[in-house]
Amino acid sequence: MDALNRLIDGFLTLLSGLLGLVLDVLAAFEGWLRGRLEAMHLDPQTQTVVLVLAAILFLILAVRLLSGLIRVLLVLGLLLLLLQLLRPLLGYG
């Protein structure tokens, strides 16, 4: 495997790990919040509405907190795509 493919694989692994981390935190928060809502004896429809609103707020918070990292990863991804597209012209494929 050449260096560019290893770089692309590393980038995708990093992106996958970041997404996994966000989803793990969201799942833990959802479980905690569901327990609190059940302790308050709220009906299931109200619990669902509160959980959906919390998920939307969590998503906004995650994007705000990780916006710089997301921007860097997006630029890196586009640069890797550009390198991949230019490989034949550069004589590497």
C-alpha cells in the first residue's frame, strides 16, 4: 500500500473515531436522561419529545465545540481527494 492510501486510511480512521466518540457520549447522555425522566414519572410521549430536543441541542453543542476540528478535517479530506484525483497527472497511477 502506498503512502497516499495509508494517509487516506488514517484520515478515515480518525474521522470514524471522532464520530464514534460523539455517538458514545450521546448514548450515555441519552441513557442518563431517560432514567431521570422515568424517575419523574413522565409519559412516554413527553419523554420522547424531551429526548429529541436534547439530541438536537447536543448536536448543536458538538458542532460548536468541534467546529475548528471539523473545518481542519474537511480541508484535509478535500486535499486528500485532490491528491487522489491528481495522481495520474503526477505520474503515480
